[in-house]
Amino acid sequence: CLHYLRSCLTSTEEQKYISFVRLLFQNEQFQQAVNLHCQLVELTARSPPAKPLTDEAEELYTEVQHYVAQSTHNSQTKELLALLNKSNFKGLLRAHDTVA
């Protein structure tokens, strides 16, 4: 293909572009990047995209939080409740529901 383009593009500037493209295709890092891209395309074509199980994670969170809050006598339950109440966790659930 480059040979055909080279015969069609005759100006000095066009020949510089052809030389650049030829060097690019000969570059080992570029070849590795192209190979990686091809592998990713093949992999994503084989496996369907992941789908969330629910788009109501925040609602489930509220139910779990209510249930856990009723039995705070256990240290593990208190720890779980503390984790559930962290703003980072709530933000994660909100982001999940938005994307889902």
C-alpha cells in the first residue's frame, strides 16, 4: 500500500509524510501498540460488555443500613455500619446507579 501511495504522492512534502509513516510502521513500540490494540479488539468482541445486576444500589444500601442499625451490639456490625456511612461508599453507590 505504501508503494502505491509513494508513486501517487510525488512532492517533497508528501514524500516526507510517506517516509514518516514508513518509519512509524517499522518502529517496534508502534508495532507493540498495534498488536495490543488488536488483542483488545478481539477480546472485547468475544465477551459481551458487563451489565450491572441492579440500578438500585442506593435503595439496597438503605435497606441494609436499616437492618444493620437494628443490631449494633456486635463489634463487626458496628464496623460494617461505619463503613456504610462513609461518604466515599455512598458516592460509589450513587455513581454506580447513575452509570447503570
